[in-house]
Amino acid sequence: MELNQIKDPKQIKPLSVQELQVLAEEIRYFLIEKLSLTGGHLAPNLGVVELTLALHYLYDSPKDKILWDVGHQAYVHKILTGRSDQFDSLRQFKGLSGFPKRSESEHDVWETGHSSTSLSAAMGLAIARDLKKENHRVIAVIGDGAMTGGMALEALNHIGHEQRNIMIVLNDNEMSIAPNVGAIHNYLGKLRTNVHYVKAKDELEALLNKIPAIGGKLAKTAERIKDSLKYLVLNGVLFEELGLTYLGPIDGHNIEELITTFKQANKTEGPVLVHVVTKKGKGYKPAELDSDKFHGISPYKIESGEVMKKDGPPSYTEVFGSSIVKIAENNTKVVAITAAMPSGTGLKKFQETFPDRFYDVGIAEQHATTMAAGLAVAGMSPVLAIYSTFLQRAYDQLIHDVARQNLHVTFAIDRAGFVGADGETHHGVFDIAYLRSLPNMIIMAPKDENELQHMLYTAIEECEGPVAIRYPRGNGVGVALEDAFKRIPIGKYEILRSGQDIAILAVGSMVQIAEQAADQLMELDIYPMIINARFVKPLDEDLLMQLAEQRYKIITIEEGVEKGGFGSAILEFYSKHLQNEMEVTIMGIPDEFVEQGSMAQLRNLVGLSVGNLVNQVKNLGTQIKQRA
């Protein structure tokens, strides 16, 4: 069967197991070929080919609800639901999303780009099904890394209590992005390797079934024997103690075994967990050997797996990673924390250099934040390196455990602003708004990679309370990195260009946009003041009052949401001190979720472009002349 002929998963139901296996290899080749051009989440999808085929072979999507936790392993699902002809546009502007998208297909019943949400959503769908007296299956596919998330454990507890018909497919590939950590991962390892328990349990059940009418005490004794066997061999059976029927572990690349086990699950009342063992990157040697690199990959050469990267300055992530190592060499109190992203956040070098001061807590952002608070209480200097979009998951901990106690925790917030191809679930555009309102919080944003290293030094060595440093995805602007760290005066802005009448206050990545706009405006004899507003909080109140006294018109520009953002802070300041006498134009991201695309496309889409800033300045200049 040709992949481009599959428009509905029902088309694979007449196939034999052998034909399904052939189709699996075709899908693998398709993914390897297509993603070599577009990039994307290759390794996770290569690992779930047979699993996805078995699910769509046995169940009737969209009547039966299949939910994909995190969502980056849903490419095979998209192929089987008629979207193979859109893969040339994968993760591109106006193209196929890299995650489940309800507007794309009725088969995408749950949208997600963050982990550990599928079990809670599945519970909601199951309750709604039962209240409406409907008859369909609810299936949640969740990885072993996502199972460490507190939300998943909360959902498991409730699912076991409610005893509704839900099937959980635990896709155990031993890796999320980085190698998984923690007791649950170790527990799953025991299950994977303990064939003796499965064999003994089956033999005991077969023996009991041969004894007619055992009833009464003998039945209870038999159950106790089975329970004792669990504890004897596994030292505790977590899932069954929570009230779920556990099936597995099974080979996640054996389609026949998958189908047989799913059929067994269908006959079981109440919640069932099917433990499926898969190999991340299955079928493509470079991805099998380095599934971390191929988790989310840029375009690459199929033959070697070599990424086709352009030369350029170091990334902000790399500069953060090298800077924290230099600081930690002279400050033994520095401790680095990540939530399952040591490579993505630039902490691999720190991990290698200071293994005793590095902690990967798994996909557990809430725990990471409060653990950092505990370290700070004890006099350490914790640095939590985290993507902006994932810090959202720890909002209560930010307020209650860090800011309220005024603890010295440094938040190194990577991927602030647009992130490009991962789209709306991953854009880090809300951090200014959700951090700015917190008492005691200092918020910095570097204009370039050199300023980033100085900000990190300032945050760790010169501050006493919580500090957030937000910086963008991608390469720096190409400035030289100074050898010695410098202290940046807290709350003081940097005037980059003197000017008249109009002042542009630019935050972080938008400083370069402002500089480029100023270059164009010079040719028109227009000279706005360019200010590096490197502190979102506290504001440089002295400079803001000077601008008011000199009757400047102000434009603020930030790669964050307008509502509650930096521009809002400037408006609030002038409203409080000058009763709205100042004219302030806010440029930011409008009140909507922004799709995927290149950074340039997305900035143009929302008006954060050089051309739009030039037009804003020209319009204000025209107004000034008309009033003169």
C-alpha cells in the first residue's frame, strides 16, 4: 500500500500482520527521507511506528480517542490519518504542525506540546463518555519520561480510584530527551527485565484455573499467593497497587504481540496499563546511536546523519553553558538544575565538570523550582536552566516558594520569545507578563551574547533575591566575548544612540531590530534615541523621568505579549507619576497564539520587524511636525 493512498486509518484494517510490517518499513523510510529536508522529531517517531500501526489497526479513530502525550511522536499517526502529502511543509509557516492539531484533523483529539497531560485529558474524555452513555475506547500513549511529571502521577491516582475503562499505553524507550532519571524509571527497568515474574504469574493463574470451584478461603489464599509473588519478585507493583491492571512488558516493535495484548486489554474492565518497550530511533543507525541528537533534529544528510548547519556565532545557550562553568570554578556554592534538558539548556559541560553540583530532576519543573528554593535557603546559589515555555508549569512555585521568601534563585530562561518551528506550544512569549508581577523578582534581557555572560555573573554574584534572565533561541549576534565578567548596575538602562523627539526602548532580541531601524531612519534624517532596556524589572525610573522632562515620545518593543508586558510596565509607570501625559506606543505580540514558522516570518506576522518599526517612528515624526 502506497503511503500517499492512505487517507483514513480504516484502510489498513484489511492488511495482514506481514503487510503491516512491510508498511512499517515504508513509513520509516518516508520519515527518514522527509525529515532530512525539513528537520523535526525523528527519533521519537521511528520508535513508535509499529505501536501506532497496531493502535490504528485495532481501534476506530476518531470514534475511539487516541491521545499522544507531548505530541512529538504523532508523525506516524498523521501519516495514517491522511496527511502524508503535507510532510514537505512539516513545521513550516502555514504548514503541517509538528504536534497534534485539532484544526488539522478530527483524529487529533488532544493538542499538546508539553509532557504529562494525556492522562488527565483521557480521564476527562472517559468521564464525558460515561455521562453521555457513549461506547468507545479512550487510549492515552505516554512515555516513561513523561510519567515522572507530577501531573501524570496525580492522574494515575485518580484513574485508579475511578475505575473507568481507560487504556494507558506506556511507551518505554528509556529516554525522553535526555536519559530518564528517578525511581519510576528504575522501577520500569525492573519490570522490563523481570521475565521470571511474568512467567511465574502466568503459570500460577493457569494452575488455579484448572482447579474446579475453589471458592471461599482457597480463593482468598490464591489471591494472597499471587500478591505475595508480586512483592517477592518485584518488591512492589506500583501500577496494580494504584488500581490499574498491568499488562507487559511487551516488545513495542512486534505488531502481532501488540495487537494480541491490546485485545486482552479490551476484555479487561477498568483501567489498564500496557507496558510497551520500544527503541528510540529504531531503524536508522545514526538515530539509534544518538537518540538525544535526533530527538529534535535540523535537516541532515541521510547517509551519515550529519546535521547541515551554517557557521555562525555561538548560540545564547552555548554562551550560558560556558559562562556558568567559569563562574562555578570560583564559586563553589553554584549548583545547576535542569528538568530533563541538560543538552538543550547548555548544561552538559557543567555536568561533566561538576557532576556533584549538577541535578537533572526529570520532567518535573515544579519540583525543580522548589528544590532550587530549598538549596537557596541552605545558602547555596542554585541556577535553574529552563525553557521559557516550560517554566510556565512552575508558576505557583515561583510565587509561593521563591519570590515570596525572596530567595536567591537564578532562572536562566532559554528560548524566550519566538522559537520557530515548534510553534505555539513552545513560544516563550509569556514570561515577562507572568514574572513581572512577582514582588522581589529581577528580570533581565541581554541585547547580545556578551551581555548575557555579564548578566549571569551579576545575577549569581551581585543579587540577593530571585533573578530571571531571558534570552532567545539561536545564535548570538556575533560580538566578541570579553574575558572578564562585569557587574551590570541593577535597573540601569544603556543608551546606545542619542536622538531627539522619539525614544525606542528595546528589550533583548529587539535591540538589534531597533538598531537596524535606526540605520534606515538616518537616511531620512530621523534620529530616534535607542535604549537597551535590559531590565524589565526594576525599571530605570531616573531615565524614564528624564525622557518625560524632555518630552520624548516613546516606543517600546519586546518579543513578548503586549498584555502585561514591558510596554505595559512603562505605561503603568507614567500613569502613576505623570497622569498619562506621556505618549507611549507598544510593539509586542498581540493577544493571540502565534503559529509556527521561521523567526523572521513570525516577527513579520506580528509586526516586530525593522520595516514596521521604521513606519512607527516616521508616523510619530509626522505628528510632531504637524504640532510644531
